[in-house]
Amino acid sequence: MAEGEKGLLVKCPCCGAAVRWQPAAEFRPFCSRRCRDQDLLAWATEAYRVVGEPNESEGSPDTT
């Protein structure tokens, strides 16, 4: 990542392309709608997960 004259230069989380962090970058931090949608799809299909304690409802079914 580097800072330029017109905003911070960051890497797209999906493909690694350079993206200027500025209002004109419509899909920031992603470089395009395609990368943004791929990331959303990964969350929706649970390809990405946040590690934590399981919910009580996720365990074995209640036997009472």
C-alpha cells in the first residue's frame, strides 16, 4: 500500500489490483463490481467464516 497525491493506494482483497481509496472508486476496497460480488458470494456460501464459540442452537438437537 502506498499513499499518492489523490488518495491511498490499496490492493483489492480479491485479485490484488491497485485501487485508489477515494470517493470516485465506486467499489472500494474492491477494484470492480465483479470482485465485490465474488466476496459477497463467498460470505453468503460460508466460504469465509468468523471463528468463535458455537451458538447453543448449532450444537446437537435438544433432547428434552
